[in-house]
Amino acid sequence: MYVRPAAAAAAAFLGFALTLLGGTASYAATGPGSAAGPLGLGGPVVYAHRGASAYAPENTLAAVDLAMRLGFDWVENDVQRTRDGELVVIHDDTLARTTNVEQLFPDRKPWKVKDFTAAEIARLDAGGWFGEEYAGASVPTLRQYLDRVQRNRQRLLLEIKKPELYPGIEEQTLRVLGEAGWLDPRHVAQRLVVQSFSADSVRIVHGLRPDLVTAFLGTPPVADLPRYAEFTDRINPWHTTITADWVAAVHGLLGAHGRAMEVDTWIVDDAATARKVQEMGVDGIITNAPDVVREAVGGF
Ligand code: G3P
Ligand code: CA
């Protein structure tokens, strides 16, 4: 588990101190596009994947809060849409794995997110499957999630999940971000990145809000990278698919905002792999166990 009193206390103190300074634990001076750490510290940016999801139920407010307590300001999430048009934060396109939907709605197999209303989803327990202490946690709406991340002064790597299931989700996501105050210059410059496995979706987001930092999830061949550079700033690959040469090829291109493209890799939960991808030169590591990665690579 994550509790290593001395390291955790030190990290929590630093995170708290930087929060008081108005920027939480990383990169206020350099914005979302830099791996230069706070106070001149180096190391890749560490992103708490679905929150601190090794230790709390993924994509819940509890996982976001735990990431904050561990000293991490960047959290990653997944956004999908209910039958009646509410954006909610959940990874799978069914509710079965991470909620008690099968108990509450036994006749609604296969329990697709898109087949349930927001009111029905609000009744579900999204924490009990993970541990008794989290029983009663809900599937947050995107708006609830944004408000919590904002309250915690954290930053968000927002994934538009399976956009092919949800026509128009890009525009709707931007609308909710705007209503929650996440599209002002400060958020856009320092606190928000939008990513997707769908290049079309990333391109749509870039077209609607060219000022936003975006990322494509995947590992395109080097020859194809220039096409991606036209509409995105980052290429975020699964760690098993990359080499140092590939990372260097991405870095060698200017992205949609005229800066060197970056690479944030996922999902790295052990020290050896974290050091390996650090040596490859990645800018960020997306992890379920951010404390483990921080200890391995010295990132924040
Ligand atoms: O942020 C990268 C990662 O979230 C991509 O995979 O399936 O966990 O959304 P997945
Ligand atoms: Ca994700």
C-alpha cells in the first residue's frame, strides 16, 4: 500500500505548501506542456490515473482526494454520457465492473452507461466493490468531478472515452468545462489537457478550442507523426509500445501550438518500469500508484 510515513508526509507537506502558494504540486511556472518540476526539481510529471486508483475506487471523488493527500495535483479521468445526456466519469462503457448495478438493476444487462439515466446512475455504489470503507461512493457527474478537482486545486487530464458511442460529446464536454470555469486562460494554460484514443475526437476538440492542450492516446508510426502534430500537442502511448528513438521522434516535432511535442506514457505502476520510461525521455508517467512512481523517478 501507499503508506510510507516519512516519504508520504514529506510529499504531502510539499503538496500542501505549494497549494497554499496557489499552484499545488507542479509546474505552475511552465504550464501543462513542460516536464520541468516545481522549485527546479526534475523528473517526469506524474499523473494519478483515474485518481490514485491503486488505493481508492477509480474515477471517484475519493480517488481524486487521495491523490491530493498524497501530494499529486494531476489526475486523469474518463468521460462518457448517460441516456438522458449527462456527462459522467467512468472508465468502462458498462457499469458492471465498478458499481453494484447488477444488484440494483438485474434485468438491464449488459448495463451500458448509455442505457441508464443520470438519476439511475446516481443511485449506484461505485466504491463498495473496491473496499468496504468506500461503500456509498458515487459515479460522479463531470460537473461534480470538475468542482472537486477545482476545490482541491488540482489539474485534469480529461479523457473523452469511446466518443464513437456519444456523438457530439466533444462539444458537450467543452460546454461543461466552460460552465465550471475550466476554460478561462489560467485553466487552459496550466490546468487542463484533453485526450482521446480517437484522433477524430482530438481533432474536433482542437478545432472547437484551438487554445487547449490536447493529446492523442496511441503509438502512431514515426512516419505518421507529422499528421498528428497538426492538431495535437502530445502523443500518449502505452509504455510497452515505445522506444527511446520513438520518444525522440515525437520530441523532434512541433505540435499544434508550435512547441516540441511531448510524451506521457501509461500505465506504469512499478519502479523499474518507471525508471525505464524515464530513461527513454518521456515527459510524463500516468500511473495508478503515483507514490511508487514518484519515489522511483523523483517526479511530482
Ligand atoms: O491516460 C491513459 C489511459 O487512461 C488510457 O487507458 O483504458 O485506462 O483509459 P485507459
Ligand atoms: Ca483513461
